[in-house]
Amino acid sequence: MNKTILNTQRSRFFESTFIFLFWILLFVLPLFYQWINSHTIRWNVIFNVWIDYLPLLLIFCINRFILTPFLLFRNKKILYVTSVIVVIALTVMGSRSLRSNMPSQNRNQTQKHVGLQFPNSNKVGKPHGSLERQAGAGTYPPYVNLILLSILLVGFDTGMKLSVKWAETQQQKAEVEKENIKNELAFLRNQVSPHFLMNTLNNIHALVDFDTKEAKSSIAKLSVLMRHLLYESNKKPIALSKEIKFIESYVELMKLRFHEDVKIELNLPVNPPYISIPTLLFTNILENAFKYGISYEQKSFVHITLSIHDSVLEFTIRNSVHDKFKTTEASGIGIQNTEKRLKLLYNNNYTFTYSEIENVHYSTIKIPI
């Protein structure tokens, strides 16, 4: 979540900087415009232009710091629009009232730039009566400029606030979704440990009564596997060589439980490339193969193959299927967890297939590397 906070701070800093520069530019432009036209600055005219900008600044501040956060962002849209109209109307009326109460000499000076125009010293001021006739004969009164500029300014500011808030909301949603995926992956991965431990302890229990030495050896091997589950599995990616070693140790432990008639074959890379994969990704289907594919009364086999070709890692298990387990293996929790983990880790960029053909169950996982 620290990354979200940092991104929010950056967006707000950019927004504040942009607004600050906008207003600085708006107040500096009259100076630049007058200097270009007359190579001199008449401060009385500049001050009058700035006074014309003050209503806009007031409307901007009220909209940004009061109306938008307390009305619009709280889903009070009708009240927000009504409030904006009222604020603009009151500001325009207040501005006209102040202008009408100004001394006659100052009012004549301000009338040389009608409706928030930049001062142009090249234009010669007309008599007071001429300006009144011109305003009366014009297409719209001067205060209409203030209304139009106020509407544009409010729309611009509100649009910027909504854009920034939308971007922040999307970033927060992405972070929350990422955290949810991370937590779900941890939950699915941790489900492997008790399931695996239960099966392995059952194997060791079967050895205790008739082969104490092998039982002790199995406990030692189990400690190695548990160390992998407790420490290595907490790492996000794990070296392929370590995952292969875990598979080999697991299979060796399983062999102790079954007689020699069970054919167990391992085809794993001797010198695997140095790549990383999600930890315990194959454990569920590996457990299923031994749990549902072995029978003490019938011939059974488990064939495990791991290969790499064309930037794709392929893990395949073929195991025998017996009548009492025909529908169980394909619908167990191991298959469901594997499917969920692959979906969360790779979205749709993976292949996971499992099928049963002529009493043989096939499980294949393909992931990009």
C-alpha cells in the first residue's frame, strides 16, 4: 500500500503544481501583453485587470475546496450544481456592485478594457458616454464574459479533480486486487502443507510396525521436505533445481510405502537451467497421483516427466486408475487448488489439462519461463 500512497502524493503534487502555474500565468500575462504592445507598464490598468480576475479566483477556490469535496464527491450532484450556479450568480452580482460603487475616475479607467480583456495601450480611450452607447449597442453586456469564464473555469477544475480522483481510485482498486490475489495464493499454497503432511505421516505410520529402521529414515527425509515447505515455500519464486530436488525426495519417500510391483519412473532434467518457478506448483497433482493411482491389489504405476522446450516448462504425470478412484482424482481439492493458483499466477497464459483414457489418468501443466 506504500506504493499507492506514493502515487497518490505524486498525482496531487502534479495537480497542485499545475494549478499554481496556471494562476501565476494568468496574472502575469497582462504584464507581458501590455509590454509587447507599448513597451511600458501602466500599473493602474494592470491592477484593474487583476481585480477582474479576483471573482474568478474566488469561484475557483470555493469550488475546489468546498463544493467539490463536500458535495460532488459525496454524491450530492444536484446540490452541487445548484450551489455552483448560486456561487457564480452571487459573485457576478457582487463584482458588478463593487464596480458600480467605484469612484468615477477609476471606473472610467476600467471601462477601457471591457469584459476581462487584456490591456492594450495602443487603443485610445473613448469618452464615458461613447463607451456606454457602445456597451448598450453590443451583442451582450460585459458581465456575460465573467459568467462564461466562471462556467469554463469550474468545468475545467471539476474535470481535473474528477480525473485525479478516478486515477487514484483505479490505482487503489489495482492494489487491493493485487493484495487479494497475494493472500489467496498464500492460502492455496499453505493448504498444500497440511495435506502433504497428513499423507506422509500415514506412510511413515505404515512402516513403524514392520521396519523401524526405514521409518527412522523416512522421518529424516520428512524433515528435509518440511524444511522446504516451511522456509523455501515462503519465497515468491524458487529455483527449478530446488523444486526438482523436492519432487525427487517426495517420490523417494513414497517408494517406501509401496512394494516393488508399483512402477515409479522419474524423468527429470539432470542439469536444469537456472530459472525460477512458483513454489509447490506441482505438489497437488503429484500427491493425487500417489493417493489415487496406487493399489495394493492391482498393478499400478506413476510416471513423472518434466521437460523444457520453446520457453515452455511442461510437467506431466501419468498414473494408473482403479475402479474405486475413477471419479475422485479429477474432482479432488488438489485439482481445484492447482487450477486456481495457475489462474492467479498466469491469468490465461498457461495450460492445465487432466483426463482419463483406458484406465490411465493424465495430468499436464505447461507454463511460460
